[in-house]
Amino acid sequence: MIRLSLDSLVRIFDTTLRDGEQTPGVSITPTQKLDIAIKLDEIGVDVIEAGFPVVSEGEITGIKNIVKQNLRADICALARTVKSDLDAAIDCGVSYVHTFIATSEIHMTYKLKMSKEQVLEKAIWAVQYAKDHGMRVEFSAEDATRSDRQFLLKVLKGVSDAHVDRIDLPDTVGYATPSYIQTLVKEVIAATNVPVSVHCHDDFGLAVANSISGILAGASCAHVTINGLGERAGNASLEELVMALQCLYGKKHNIKTELLFEVSKYVSNTMGVIVQPNKAIIGENAFGHESGIHTHGVINNPMTYEPISPELVGRRRWLQAGKHAGAHGIRAMLLEFGIEPTDEQLHKIVEKQKNIADTGNSITTSELLSIAGEVLNSNKFEEKFKLHDFHIVTGMKMIPTAVVRLNTHGKNFIASEIGVGPVDAALKAIQKIATEVANIRIREYRLDSITGGSDALAEVSVKVEDLDGNVISAKKSGEDVVVASVQALMDAINKTMLKKLLDSKHRQL
Amino acid sequence: MIRLSLDSLVRIFDTTLRDGEQTPGVSITPTQKLDIAIKLDEIGVDVIEAGFPVVSEGEITGIKNIVKQNLRADICALARTVKSDLDAAIDCGVSYVHTFIATSEIHMTYKLKMSKEQVLEKAIWAVQYAKDHGMRVEFSAEDATRSDRQFLLKVLKGVSDAHVDRIDLPDTVGYATPSYIQTLVKEVIAATNVPVSVHCHDDFGLAVANSISGILAGASCAHVTINGLGERAGNASLEELVMALQCLYGKKHNIKTELLFEVSKYVSNTMGVIVQPNKAIIGENAFGHESGIHTHGVINNPMTYEPISPELVGRRRWLQAGKHAGAHGIRAMLLEFGIEPTDEQLHKIVEKQKNIADTGNSITTSELLSIAGEVLNSNKFEEKFKLHDFHIVTGMKMIPTAVVRLNTHGKNFIASEIGVGPVDAALKAIQKIATEVANIRIREYRLDSITGGSDALAEVSVKVEDLDGNVISAKKSGEDVVVASVQALMDAINKTMLKKLLDSKHRQL
């Protein structure tokens, strides 16, 4: 049994597949569960809480499949302090059980309808039962942060005497403050001499700060989830906690930080829960810059406006044209395409794109290039692929079908395709031509959420890839999601063609 | 001049319209800026930072319009420590200027290319210039948390001697820790005796914790944004900070918390930046429950699994069927429709819906009702509106047109409509019939973001409203956004019809 190891690595207990999957409305298949577990293992989490077996048959299958995979990470299953739950966990083949019972007055009275004595007895019994079955056991006193301190310590001393391997202190409704967690962790360690974990929820936006406070107070492990998924506002985000511990506190851990972005995207796609653009570390904007002052700073030295290098978390920085963009940022963006305007031309380009932005529109790179072409009086930045028209028929008991007409290199091309829906059909038809003519394929399609009405603005972004592996993206917004999708794809294709042309000119110089 | 007032209210300085609008890719029109300012005033922020006038003509128009509105909140404009910026701010008609210059080595060397002496001189000059023009002045030492402490204090003493009204300490790249902010704020207050604000960024997920730490150390004001918008990972979220200060620290403020959700949605829709479901206070899931243990607890006493009552922030709790749902939650959801299964029937219903969820699908209320109808061997939960079929033609240079065929009350109805896109056309055609037959209208349409490919799952939710003001929503996911949208609307209409029927039966008893 591990007792207060002096190991300086912070242990990362990932509960994306348990607390994270309890996100309301999220359900994944056993196969998806396994795929996520493999990703979690790759990124280096120390423990994977694989699920709560008693929940459903699918959950049991999912956990069993993960155990069979023989991953490097410890695989853990959740169980209440009742025999059927513990047996279900043991039957899954795990060697590590996380068992819990609530110790707060409100939970004991209204949910458990049990006395303190009954709760104490159950907790000790469950730890003993699991230990007797050869399990390593982590015990959580649910709602620890709202529990009477004396009773909590009594329960934790009880399970400690029953040889529990680890104690977890859940801040079940995210009600704790950093200073409260600090005293709680210190008292529990002093009273039990057992390694302590913290499990913090984000109901007031304090999950990461509370987890850090617990670790600084002596906890050796934090329960976290990818993207901060979990009940209600979710749990502490793995990516935020790990980067804060590493960069702000010099703490060590086993996470391969350069995989953070990839794993975040994988979990977001698989579980179907979006990450907002302004989310630390993994949000789309975390390394994006628009304001003139910021882009100017970043061009001179990225550390002026970035706390860490984006590559550290598997990302790249990007600049955005727009109302706040200044001459330095726009010059840098144009330079990427080999365009070097004079100061006077640059000034005109900046003003023109600000005027568009003042009308509430965002500016795509293609639009910026087209403005530059206008100001520089050059047609070399013109669209290479011109959309002539397209039409679509779709409905119920019909296969969505699109026909597109494009013009490129002076020739007309017509293609038709079917798809799972009208957008898919239209994009596939365009891709058919783009692949044939220029070896360009769609790599990613993304539609930002629409709120308000069915006539609200939709924002689409499309990434395309050419044969050389260049990936270029374009965004477009509009009221018609099909038209916006088609325009975004056309924009991305044209940017790719233009980049290719300009690159080849560069090479000739 | 206000000096260290003993006012116990924490002052809320909202910069949604300045730092928030600097979110990469976000541009709003002057009219939208005014609309948001009015909302901010209604919710009770003390200061509205309306913008950065020198950025664009539209920005200036937007700020002037806000000033003319004569709001209760102070209106502030941002300016670098240069004459043109300060003049632009003064010309907007504000009486409050927020001026800034960076004091960190990295910013002075790489961005400003200025010596310490030049920075000190500029800072003092700008404060004097603005004061001479009758302005109240807040001075920010940009990148304060990465600045040499002695130099920072020298600059802040300098501006204090120039009669600055307020000093702001920006954690420009979100690099500070709560304990760092604490010592910084204490030192600055001791050295200057001027009221202090904190301006924290969320690059490591610590913006709220750092802001709280600053306030506990004596800062009287925090700069925040709605939804935590802002450069990169954004600023401290107004809603998280205010609720944490109130609920965890017993601090007072002027914010009308019951408007938080409404204002959050308004800003998200207007600026086009989504809020993730697992965002504290304002995220869709912040008061949603699926897991059996949680729904059981919440039904007995909401405080078991909710830190605050959702009504406090203008929201309602909701329960979700699914793999983790237990008998208590499902019983409560069915009871809402007047359905009271026996224990055995309930058990069957729970199992059936778990089996569906194990295949990775989320369960709508209609589906749950249909499962209940099956188990109870009753046809009274059947769909009242049956979709026979629909078809759509759309494209470029075409007006999207939909034709739908529905059957209700044994009659067939056909309707066609045009729309801004295929989804809009289809929904309007169905609404035409639903309004005519049952006085049901679409109130809100929402499409969650799609990531991955154009054939990835889209999740649609539709809210409808009947004549009595009942609002009922339904969700549906599918690969075809048009089909999923149509199904979600049909589901919402059927739920409304069913509720009406069951309500009237209830009343007859």
C-alpha cells in the first residue's frame, strides 16, 4: 500500500469517462469509450476512471473492453458503498475501485436517509469488502466540503484504519474556496496519514484554483476531465490544471502536453460537447490575435501577449483581420502570401477592411487578399475557382442530391453528388471537381452553433488540404447554412490555389 | 477624487464592449454596441468600457451613441498614453478615460521600444493631460504582473502624484497566481493610497480566482466581461465572479443576478461567440441533471446537488433521460406529463431508455413518452402530428422552398414556404400548419456546433410556444441538419399537444 509517497509528480486521475460522461445528454458507445481510454493513456494520465458499472450493460461492456486493452494507466471503476455496486466493479476485472458515500448533513438527510452511524458503518464495510477482494481502494466522502468537519474526519479515520489506499475529497457542488480546501486537505492528511486526492467542480469557476490549492496543501492527486466535462458546470479541466501546475508552480506530472489539443478535440467530437472559443489552452481563440496592439507585439516577440508557446500544447498561433487589426498584423498576414504593399497601400488596405468590419462582418483571408488585389491594382489575387451556380433537392424519403457548376482555368465543370444531407452533398460535389483539377480535399468541416431562430446567422469554417499537406481554412457566415458552407469551401480552395501560385513565384525568385 | 473609499460594494467594471469585442473575429455594429450597453446598464454594472475610439470610425460612432443614451453606469473609453488616442476618447464625450502603457521589460523592449524613463514620463503625461481635460482617469500598467516590482511602483506613484483616480493592475497574459495578485495589490495600495482595480485574463483558467484574490487583498473593483469574452482565453467572467463573491464570500455588488442568464444569451447571440454547455452559471448544463444519484437527490432537495438555486441567476433546472438516469429521475419526468407507472412498469421504462442510450443516442422527452406508452400499453402518448413527407429545393440564385405534408386529427395538411435557407423554409412550412391547427409557434431554434466533417452529427433544439404561453423544447440529432431540424420541431409540437391533452385531463379530475 502506498502511504504518503514523497513522489514529487502530481498524479492525474482522469474521470472523463465517468464524471465527464455524466454530462447531461452525453452518451457514448462502449467502442467510443475504449477509443477515448486509449487517447487518455497516450497522453499520460495516471488513472482512468472508466465508468460506473452499475449504470448499464453498455457501461460494463465498455469498462471490460478497456481493462482488456492492458493500458499503462491504472483503470478504476466507481461504486457506491453497496455490495451490488462493488461486485459489479470487481466483475469488470479492474484492480482499483473508487467507492463513495456522502457525509454531509443535507445528503445524509435528504438523499441517503441514513444516520451518521449508518454512513460510517457503510463506508468502513465497503472499504473492507473491496480490500478483501484484492482491490486497491480510493474512498470519496461525497460532499466533503459541506460536511461537518468532525464527522468527516471520523469517517476518514475509519476508512484509513480499514486500510484504504487513498482518500478523495470531492467538492461535489463546487462550493469551496481555495483557502477552505487548503485547511481541509491539511487536516485530513494530519488526521489520517493517507494520500489525498481532490475532486473539484466548477460551479463558480474555481475548480482549477481549488485543485491547485489542494495540491499546494499536500494533496498528491487531482481528479480532472478533458475539456472540464462533468456534472453541471463540470470538473477541473485537465489541460488548465496541468499547464498551470507546470508553468506557474513548477510542478511535475506525466502528461504529454503537446497532445492536449488533439485529445481535447477528439473528446469534444466523440462526446458531442463543444469547447467555447474563449476556453483556456484548448479554445479556438487561446492563441489567436486580432487587436493591432497585440498582433504588433506578437510579431515582434510572441511572449508579449502569450503566456506560453502554443506548440507546448500542440497548437499554432493565428492572426485575424478585422476592426481591431492594425497595420503590423495586416502586413504580416499579407506577407504570408508574398504580398508586400507600400506603407500607403497598407494604410488603404487596413482602412478598407476596417470599414467592412464596422458593418459587423468578420473578414476572411480571401477577402483580405481581394482587398489587397484591389488596392495594389493587381488581378493576381483573384479567385481561381469561380462558382457558377448549384442546386439541391432534399427531403424525407429522398436522397439529398446536389449539382454544382464551377469555372476554373477557363473551363466549366459540372458535378453531382449525393450526401447524408444537403450540405454534405454540395460539398462533396465541389470536392469532386477540386480533387480532379487541383488535388484539393476537404479535411475538416465545422459549423458554429446557431442560436435564436432558423434564420439566424450560421458561421461555417472549412479546412482543405492539398497534395503537399498544406492545410488552409476559410470561414463564412450567412443565413443559409448550405450557401455559407459552399462559400467557405470555395474560399478555402481559392486560398490554397493562390498560396500555391505565390509559393511557386517565391521559389522562382 | 475618490481615495480608498470604504464603500463595501465591489465595483464591477465591464469591458465586454472593449476587451470582449477584441475577441478574434468578433465585430459588431455601432447599433449592436448600443444594444449591449443598454443591457449592461440594466443588469447594473458600475462602469461600461464602451470601446477603444482610435480603432475605427464605427467604434467612435458606437461610443458616442452610448454616451448620448445617458445611462446610469459610468461610460469609459480606452486610450494609449498618446495624444491622438486621448483626444479621440475625449471627443467621444465620455468623462472617464482608461489609459494604459506597458511596464514589463518584455513589452517595453519588444513592443514599445522605449526606455523605463520614457514609459514613466508618458504615463504621467497622459494622466495629467486627461485630468487637465476634466476627465476622471483610470491608469493601467499593462502587463503589471510581469513587471519589475520596483519600477511598477515608481510608475504607479508617479501617476498617483498626477492625481489619477484609480489604478488598474492587468494580468495581461493570465500568468499570475492568487497569492501573487494578493501581494501585488497590497503593495500597490500601501505605496499609492489610490483605489485599485484588477483585470485578470483566463489563460490558465484562474481569472476568477485571481480577481477574488485581488479583491480580498483590498482591490475595490474588478474588470470583467459577460461570458468571459476577451483576448485569447478571455477575461474574468462577470457572472462567475459576481456569484462567487456573493455566495462564497458574502460580498455585495450592484448586479441584478436574476438577469445574468438573459444578458449572457444576448451577448452570445449578438457577438456570435458560443458559451459551452459546461460553463459555470450560464452554460446550458449548469443546472441540468442526468445521473440517477443526482436527479434522486435534486428531487428530494435541490441543494443536494446544486450550489445555488437556478432562479437566482434567472434560470430553471432540468432533468435529462439517458444511460445514467435512474428510476427517481424518470418517474419525476413522467409525472410532469401526468403519467404514473407502477414500480414494475417504471423499471421496464428505465431499462428500455438505457438500452437506447447505450447505443450512443440521447433520449428526448417525446421518445421517453413513447417508451412509456409502449410499456403502459397505452396509445394516449402517441404523436398527434404525423409527418408524412417533405421536400426542398434550394441552391444559388434560387429561393429555398419547402413543401411539407402532415397528418393530424385524421386530416392531411399540405403547406409550402420559402425561407432564407432550406431549414428556415421547412420549419416555416410546418409552423404554418401548426399555427393554423393548434396555435403553436416556433420561439427559438438552436443548432449546436458541428465539428469533424459535413457528415458529422448535428444536434438541433427547437422551442415552441402555445397560446397559453407554455414553452416546450425538443432536441434531435442526425447527420442531415434539415431532417434533424424538422424532427426536433415535430417533437416539440407533439410534446406541446400531449401536455395540453394531459393537462386538460388533470383538470377534469
